[in-house]
Amino acid sequence: MATFFLKSALALSVAALVLAAAPAALARPPSPELAGSCGPHDGVRRALTELTTADHLTGASVLTDGPCGRWTAVAGTADLGTGRPMNGTDRLRVGSVTKTFTATVVLQLAAEHRLSLDAAVGRYLPGLIDAHGYDGRRITVRQLLRHTSGLPDYLDAPEWEHPERSRYRQFTPGELIGRALQLPRPRQRWHYATTNYLVLGLLVQKVTGHRPEDEISRRVIRPLGLRDTYWPGDGTRIRGPYSHSYFTSDDGRRVDGTDWNMSFGGVGGALVSTQGDLTRFATALLGGRLLPAAELTEMKRTVAADPDRLWPGARYGLGLISSPLSCGGVWWGHAGTVPGGHRALVAVGPGGRSVAVALNQVPDSLQAELDFQNLVDTSLCATERSSA
């Protein structure tokens, strides 16, 4: 999930292992009508292919949607076994982008007065957080959503230094939360922890009487017609067309990490989706179609994030990240990474332009990470730059 991305975002050494270059396919050129109205998107294409050529990532895809219409570009390879090129419609594991789906449902329940953002977790789930000095009576729902609860991340436990050793194992939320409570309290006030969202999932279940996955599907996924977005459960394979994902083993080999039991992520990181579904979700959310204005405003009340776990300038709201743009303003959205190698990011800029980026290998150097962020920025600022 995103924790694997957040830990490595800017803390990576420039001397990190660089893998052998994967076969790369050229980015698709924009359609003539888009090129005439919004420029040729050359900056986006350059930023995209930089990831698969200079940074040697296996594959990358970007989808933008907005005033200039929808535009997709791809580079690199979706499946090294067959040589199939990346495809902007492939499914992938979206990691912690899942958190925004979960947060949306929690805020819907708050709008319905079925829970209070400022109520203690212990009011709804007595005894769940009550061990090793942690006290659910002093942690609010809002703090869980914002990662200011003071709870540690179970993914910080020593056994998760080698996540591939547990790739086929089934986990339960209670097991993972219990493991987190055995860890030391974080030093920073803002500490990204998927633990928070597993607790929120149990909260949704307690309030609604339904599994949180079912409630999120009922309230968000099905109403928006997100036909390629689903919960994988204990299944290790991705259904339908998908891009394979790749990670680096301890001996430096590139390994196919597509098959993975994502029960360890739950409602904090297990969803499978596509770039098209992610942009539809993000534009609906930020356009006010999923939440009343008051709850959307609450969602966008941010605190400064730890730059070592996100990136400089990033702020975190209630399941939502804001990040400054070089062309002015900020984007709103979320990023996610899974240990098998998929990374997703969805964001909406000030003018309503949305972008979804998919990688099937996690950047393993500081420069690759910066190039990934540059692709997002260039994609959202391309219209402004092309008309300058």
C-alpha cells in the first residue's frame, strides 16, 4: 500500500539499485483535435517516457481528463513475459487510494448523524484500542482519518521489511491492529498509518451492520458505475485485463509481484481499479456528488504531513492529500503503492482537470521518485503551459 511508497518517497538514496531497462513502447500521440486546442502534450509525453527510459521502470501510463477532453499516453511494458505494452485501461492494485473511498463513506455517515467525527473511537468500539498505553477513549474519528491518532503503523513492524514472505497469507483487521498496538508510539504528531483505516473499517461495520467493503461498494462504487473497481478479498489474482507488477528481490532480480493476497491492506489499501474509474471517482467526490458541502469542506481541512512519509509541501486532510502545483494552486487526491510493484495516483487540479497515473514498478531511486512527481505536475499544468 501507500506506506511502502511513503517510506521511500524522498528518503531513498540516489545510489539505490537501478534495474536493467525494460522494453519500452513510445507514448501514444494525442488526437489531432486535442493537439489543436490544448497543445501537443509534449511535456507530458517526455515526463512519462523518462520513467521507462532514464529511470528504467517497467511500464507507466497517464490519463488526463478535463476541459481538453480525455487523453491517454503509455510507455513501457505491461507484461515482460509476453512483451505486451502498457495499456491505459488495464486494471491494477491501487493501494492507499482505497483510503479515500473509505473516508468518503465515513463522512457520509457523519452527514447522516450516524457517527461524529469528534467522538472517541472507544464510544463505538470499546476496548479495541486498549493495550500498551494506547487508549481509544482519547482518539477521535477525525484523528483516525487524518493520521493524527498517535497509532503506529503495523507495516512498521520488523516482519514487514520483507513483505513478499507474506504475499499469500490471509490477515484479519483485528490481528493487524493488535500487532500495531505492540509497537512504540510514533514520535511525530502526523504519522501515516494504515492501522487508522482498519479501525475505521470496523467502525463502519459497527455503525451500519454491514462489512465495510460492502458498504463502500453500495455507497460509492456501484452508484458511480465503477465497473472495473472491486475488492479482491483473499483472491491473489487480478480479474480481467491487468498490467503485471514487478518488484526487486533481495538478490537484485526483478520479480513478478502481481499475485498477492491483499487482505493485509483491507479498506486501507486492497482495491483493484483502473485509471478511468479513479478519475471518475475523484471528480465526483471533489465535484460534490458524493458528500454534502459541509463534509467535503471538512475533508479538505488539512495538516502538514511529514515530508519523509509523503513529500515536501504535501498536506493531509480526511483521507485526502493536497500538494502544490508549479502552475499555481494545489491538486487534491491520493497516492498508493503495493509491495508487488503497482503504484497509482489520482488527482484533480484547480480547473477541474484530473489525472490518474499508473506504474507497474515502484521507483527505486530519488530521481525516479522526482520524475514520477513531475509527471503528475506536468499533466495537471499542461493546459496552462500550452496556452502561455
